[in-house]
Amino acid sequence: MNRRDFLINSILAIGGSYVLSGCDEKPVRQVTSNQGGNMKVLMINGSSHEKGCTFTALSEVAKELNKEGIETEIIQLGTAAYRDCIGCGACRKLNGRCVFDDDIVNKIIEKAESSDGFVFGSPVYYAHPSGRLLSVLDRAFYAGGKAFAFKPAAAVVSARRAGTVASIDVINKYFTINKMPVVSSSYWNEVHGSTAEDVLQDKEGVQTMHNLGKNMAYMLKALAQAKQQGLTWQELETGNRTNFIR
Ligand SMILES: Cc1cc2nc3c(=O)[nH]c(=O)nc-3n(C[C@H](O)[C@H](O)[C@H](O)COP(=O)(O)O)c2cc1C
């Protein structure tokens, strides 16, 4: 048995008891708006501020989606601590779930399975998305990428001043390696400010969020119609995994 398999088997053998003993899960609050639609967009707020700038931006996207009859849910990552992916590979034996079952990640994967689209929001920290969002997304996509694949998604960021497009690029990379159409707006998906009130005064930012909601609604409806008419995604080629070490 190689070192990697030994690690996976050891983690599986302890049934997560070590993992659970390290649990510091804070309650996760969710905001749901259901206007009776049967499509759903799952949003993640990567900020610790539950009613801060990122939340305000996501809420403006949600308003437009709700107007179109599309349900939205905002998952708040809040102030809890999140582990990074440790690359153990146990998720391959766990049917698309992360071996660390003591935080929100597996719940996000479960919710992703029944969602039709995604918006991931983050404050900009030193010109990148928050570490907590990246830790959660690394694990959610490595373990449960299938739950997100082929579903439209967008990144939204909030900054006082700079680092927005670099942060958007980082989040978009989860989508573009995972067969997900990226939804755009009338500007890059950013708002500016230090408080929720600042964001609401960023009229162009708010407009960009509204237009993102409109475009996401259109994309979801177009995909639903295509499916109704029997148009399905192409089966993709697999099997080639280049090893550059020769
Ligand atoms: C650790 C840290 C790093 C930050 N780095 C940046 C930055 O690089 N650029 C910027 O414009 N704002 C930066 N900010 C400010 C936040 O991005 C900004 O206030 C954001 O709108 C807060 O969103 P929130 O209320 O959703 O947390 C930083 C804030 C913190 C706490």
C-alpha cells in the first residue's frame, strides 16, 4: 500500500472521529427567498459579515432572480474556521463527499445537487477572494465537482478600492475547469465600499448586480427550454491525462 492509500484508509477507518473532535462549527444562517419558481440559484457569501457589502451585492442579484420566479438561497460562511483540502483523495471513495464531514462543505455539495445555478461572492482581501471561500470551494469542487458541472455560475466581489478583477478571475477558475457556463453582466461583477450603505450608493455596482441577475435568469430559462426540446450537453471526451514527467 502506498503512502497516499494508507492515509486515505486511515482517515476512513477512524470514521471521522478525529475529524469531528476538531469541530468548531458555528451556526450557518441561510436566507431563502422563494417566489414559487422551480429553479434555484445557490449563493455563497464568503465574508464573515453577514449583512456586509458582499451580502448586499448578492441580495441585489437575488432580487432580480426572485422577480423572474427563481428561488435563491444565500449560504453565510460567517466566522467559522474552515479546513483546506489536504489532497488525501478520500472523496473518490466517498461518492462525491469530503472526508471532513463536520462543516458546511458536504452540505453545500448536497445543496448544489438540487440547484440550477450559482453565485459565489467574496470580499477582496489583499487582491484575492477570502481564504475561507477558497478553502470551502477547493473542497466542495474537488469532492463534489459533479454537482456543479454544466450549471451556470458567476463570481461577485466587493472591495473598498482595488483587486476586484484579479479576485473575480480566481473564482471563475472553479467554473471554467468544471464545464460551467460563466454568466456575465454589463460590467465586471464588483461593488465598492466598506459598509452595506456604501455599496447601495455604488449605483453602477448595484446596476451590475441587477443585470447579472437578469442574465442568470435568462441563461437558466434558455437551458431549461433547450432541455425541454431534447437538446442535451454533448458527451465529452475523457481519458487523456498528460504526465509531463518523462
Ligand atoms: C484582511 C482584509 C484585506 C482587505 N484587502 C482589500 C484589498 O486588497 N482591496 C480593497 O479594495 N479592499 C480590501 N479590503 C476591504 C474589503 O474588501 C471591503 O471592505 C469589502 O467591501 C468588505 O466586504 P464585506 O462587508 O462583505 O466583508 C480588505 C479587508 C480586509 C479585512
